[in-house]
Amino acid sequence: MKLTVVTLEGEVEYSHGLALQKSAFHNIIERDAYDTLILLRHTPTITLGYFAKKRNILASSTLLKKQGIQVHPTDRGGDVTYHGPGQLVGYPIIDTYRRKLRDYKSMLSQSIIDVLRHYGIEAVEGHKRLSGIWVGDKKIAAIGYAIKKIRDRERSKVITTHGFALYVRDEMEQFRYINPCGMPDMKLTNMEWVLRRPINFKELQGHYVRAFANVFNYDIDE
């Protein structure tokens, strides 16, 4: 099956990322379009999932505004997290019913693990009952998605939104404004810390597209 890939350069406002997801989502509903993978980097943003507790945002709204960090509630799972220009953020918009996917989360995790392995980083899914992708006892990628069921006269659709954030560059100081995923003692890392060299985002996007297409068995329609 074919996959539409959308890769954006530079920093993208979180609201624009939501609009891209909404467009891809409705294209599947209304036109039975191909599944879409959106890859981008966000401007500094704190997002709150379904089960987020506001106390896990540690900074005042005044301080966050001063630092140029927006706050957005979302309909994804999970608690509080941070997105910024040092992360590769991926939004797969997939009709899992059409694809007959039984374990979307593990497949999404595997695609991240595979691209990290391409760079020589060994990672695993989960750590001590904590979700995400981990290198030893440090989290290198967060996963938070939503699945929406749509029923119409023709057929059912079960479509994913949101997705993952892979920590690539050193901007870990921004996480001091939150309890990541509600866990104040969580240790975080990023690709450049592990490899001790810079990462080219455009190249990383290309490698991830190939890893994603391989795990989910897509032909790429660019």
C-alpha cells in the first residue's frame, strides 16, 4: 500500500501540525486517501494529554510566555510533555482497520528503534513499566497517540493521530518546566548526547521514512 510523506523544514507552530493532521485525517474519511506520515520540528510547546495534571507544569504561565513556550491541550493519550526544535516529531495518520494492524504501538516503537539502530544506538521499548523508547535507563523518545473510530455507510475506519517525539538535539533544559509524563525523576537523553556528534535533521527524516515504511510495509508516495 502507498504512503504519502509530508516532511517540513524549519520550526512549525503546534497549531499548524494539528491542522496538517486534521487535513490528512479528513482525506482518509472523505476520499479514502492514502495513509500519511508527517515529520516536522515544533516551536517550543508544552502539550497536555488526556490524563495530564496541570500540577505537572512546574513554571508559571508568565514565565513560559517569557521563554516563548506555548501550552496546548490535546486529545492524545498520556500526561505532560515538551516539544521543541531539537526533536523529530512524527504524526502517522493511518487507517489501522484498512491495514488490519493489530499492534500499532509496538510497530511505531519498532520504527523508532530501527532508525536509532541505523545510527548505532541500541534502544528498547519501555523501561520498568514506563512507556516510550529507552537507551539504558534514559528515555530518548516519547510516544503519545490517539485512535478514532469512524463508521459510515461504506465501511468502518479506525484512524490514528498524534504519534512520537524523538529527542535529537540538546534542549533538555526545557524539560525543567514540567514533570515529563508526570514523572519528576525521569532521566532523558538525546541522539547527539549519545553519539557525541551533530545530527542532520533532513537526513534523519529520510532514514526514518525508510524505517517506518519497512516496519509498516508501505510503498512511499512522495
